[in-house]
Amino acid sequence: MDIIITENLTKTFDGFTAVDHVKFSVKEGEIFGFLGPNGAGKTTTIKMLTTLLYPTEGSASIAGFDILKQRAMVRENIGVVFQEPALDTELTGRENLDFHARMYGLPQDKRKKRISEVLTLVDLLDKKDVLVKNYSGGMKRRLEIARGLMHSPRVLFLDEPTLGLDAQTRRAIWEYIKQLNKDENTTIFLTTHYMDEADFLCNHIGIIDHGKILVMDTVNTLKKSVGNDVITLSCSNNDTLQKRLENETWISNITPHGTFITLGAERGEEKIPVIFDIARSINVSISSVDVRKPTLDDVFLHYTGHRIREQTTEASGGRVRMPPAFQRRRRP
Amino acid sequence: MNQKDFQAIYMLWLRQMKRFLRSKSRVVTTIVQPLFFLFILGFGFNLAVFPGLQGSYINFLAPGIIAMAILFSSMFTGVSVLWDKQSGFLQEVLVAPVSRLSIVIGRTIGGATIALFQGLIIMVIAIALGVPIAGFQGLVLTIIIMILLSFTAVGFGLIIASKMRDFEGFQSIISLILMPLLFLSSMFYPVNESLPGWLQILSFCNPLFYMIDGIRGSFTGVNYVFDPLVNLGIILVLCIVIMGLGTYFFNKSEA
């Protein structure tokens, strides 16, 4: 059963289209990831799905309820962890959770139990009576995630759940998201610009850029679509080499990216000498070469034509998988 | 409205109480500022002669000060939605499965409780300063008007908050809207035939006039223009209209 269905969902702000006729569906019980750079329209989509923004056009349904006509029922069935902090800093951590629990109608005994459960999970139990204004950024984030989990919703929206967290906490949160998805069969809709996060967590991902969904499939299918191995080349004359290589049948998806070319191939390591021979035959010298299994990075590059825009946030570990020679030549 | 909505109203009320009591500076300012008015203006103008004024000036001024304290405090509650908007907390409230109406009610009752508390403190101080009370019934009527005034002001604050993006414009709203309303409210001087005609008309167009006149009539029993019950009727209508508009604008605003 599809628990989230959108139909041409569109949001325009003063002539600028943030989300452009987006159409997708998410099956019940899966972890679905929206992958895209900042400003791609991820948060706007979440805000429309969680009834915080009215769509300019189109509509969507969550758990069978229309986001325009049955707003109260939609809210009943969802939980949200916002990207930007949404805590009352004048209250303590425990009070914030208690506020949330009561707003969602949790009975008293369950409230107490759940509060200590989620606080233990995010390792804030000993800070529960400290005012949130005295929390660090990471602690606030953890408290928010704890709050999103409080009422065990059917669909949990996570907008950049691990933005600004250290590697250790990210891992813990990932594990918990997986566990929550398995144990309580909570459908999870998350947005991220971290490739490793999407890779680790999601069954299905949709790549979104400039308000449009470019492709949507399982992580494995997407990786395969790029090729079994990805070869990255940089040479004295990219255009000439590319034209020559396009004739080779064993190459799939040859794409220029300014200073470098990527191509997909079976058993890439055996193809490198072949490529060198071809290059020499047309007087092109190769300055750098790299072969590896495709990552979501390659998938993203393949479908959007650019890398995910540079982020200045921490905890990007494992995202960058390009050889050093290529990193410097990344397109803006 | 179901049980969950009442739970939400209680929670929003409780949140306001906690925030108010934890913000010591706010507790102090909101009580001290009206007292400055009461003492300095009250004693400063004590010997001044106003046509039609019965009794001492401080007796005349005290009901206005009570109303002013409630007005400022409640309007602040309404406008503080902006704070929640900027801090992101409003999203947390709006995405919860409770009706928008209960969110407005929770905030209003919370704001009214704080405002009433402040109004009552000023009232006690005024009585201690020798302002005469009209009687028990008058006191009950005064408190009813105080509550309605507070609801109206929260609603007014909600309307302003829905039209503002940040606090930049807040200062100009105080000087362009609130100050003229206060000056025309008969708070500082009696409104009667001795005033120029246009000033009288402006006063009668001012919603705050009826609130202060009503409090004065019910609380002290002198110097009022309309019967307190007439004032009450006008205030009730005003309150319903403004609260309705406030709820409407709050509903329409997107987080």
C-alpha cells in the first residue's frame, strides 16, 4: 500500500518555483530518501506534506488522508523532525518532550516511560532538567529527534536528521531510525544531502534538484544504472577522447563533467589498459584515472550533471570518494 | 473540540505560565511600569483641575492604569507568536494533531491569566492608595471587563503578528497605534463637553475608551460616561469580532 502519494505537488514563492510538479509515492513500511542539495525543494515538500504550507498546485495524501481536505487526520498520523530547531528554549528538555506528548494525547504512564526511553536513546537523560537554552547545538538536535520519536507515528518525516551531528551520534541515530522502521513498522520519509546517509538508510530514493524529481528507484538499481564499475578519466583533450570512446560498445553512460569524464563499464580494471591504448592511438595523454564501484555520488552526478553543491557542514565523512586529483577540479 | 484539544489548551497555558515566571525581567517590568504611571502621574496631576472630574485625580487615573497594564501584557502575548515563528517552535505546535482554534484559545487563556494577574496587582495597590471601590458587584464586573479586555488585546496582537515578519515594526506599532489609543481612551483626562468636538468623536471611536470607561464605572463608580453594563455590551461585541479576526488570521498564516 502506498502511504504517501503526491500528484503534481507544486509550490511557488513570489514567482520562484521551489517545488515543481512533483509526483511520487512511498510504500508503507519503507525508508524513503529525498536526496538533493540545499535549496532543491526538499524542505518545502516536507512542509506541504505535513500541512504547514499550502501547495500552489497539485495535492497529496498521507495514510489515505488528503493534505488539503483532511488536515487534522494527516497530522494525527505523522511525526516531524524539522531541519531548523523547533524547541522552546525557555523550557527544559523534559518539559519540551512532555509538551509534545500531551499535544499528541499520550496517556500519563506512557508519557513518562516514553520520555525516559527516548532520552536514553539520544543520551540526554542526565540533562533532562536543564533549560534547552543551555544546550549545545548537537544536544538540541538530539532532543528534537527524541521528540519526533515520542508518539510513534505511522509516517515520520525527518528533514536532514543528522545535520550538524558528530559521526558517533549520527551512527546511533541511523541505527535507531532503522530499528524504529523495523520494530514499529514506521514509514520514514527523510531528506538528506549526505550520500552515505541515503545509502545506509534508504530502500528507495528520489533525487531532487531545482524542485524537480530527476529519478526515483531503489539504491541498488540506481547504482547499477550508472554501470558496474565507474571509471573516471582526466586527460589532455577530453572531447577527442570522449568522441572516440563513444564508439566502444562495452562502455555505458559516458559523460563529460568539464575537467573529467566518467564512464561505466563491466570489469573496469581490465578496461584501463584498453582505454590507454585507444588514447595513445589518437594522441591524447591521460593524466589521471580511477576505477571504483558506483556510489550514490556517481548516481547523483549522472542524473543531475553536477555534484551535490558544496556543503560547509561537518560530519560529511565518507561522502567524498573522488580521487584527490579530481576533487580539486570539481565544477562549481 | 475533544479531550485532546483541552489537553492542548492546558499545555499551551502551562507553557505560558512557565515562561512568564522564568522571565524575571518581564515579571518586574510589567508590574513596575504601570506603577510609575500610577505614582508619578497620579501625584503629579493630583492638584490639577479638570472640568467634570469628581474626587482626586489618582482615583480617576487608577482604572486606566489597570487597563493599560492588561493591554500591554495581552498584546505582547498575541505578538509573541512571532517569537515562536522565529524560533521555529510554532511549527511544532502547528503540526500537532490539535485544532487551530484550541491553539488560539490556549494562547489567549495563557495571556489573559498573566494579564489578569498583573491587573489585579495594580488594583490592590490602587486600593491601598485609597482609591474607593464601588462595591462587590462592581468588583466582579471590573474583573469581567478586565478578562474581556485581555482577550481582545490578545486577538489584536494575533492580527498584528500575522501581518508582521519580524520585530522591526513592533516599535512603530506601539507609537502609531497603541499610544494614540491610550491618549484617546479617557485614561488621562475625562472625556466630556469641555473637549473640542473632534476629540470627543475620536474618543468614542476608540475601542479602548469603552473598556476604560467600563472599568472606571464598575470599579470606582464615578466619572464614567456610559453605564458600565452598556460598556460591557460594547466590549463583548468588540471582543468577539477581534478574537474572530485574530483566529482567522492565525489560521491563514503559514509557518
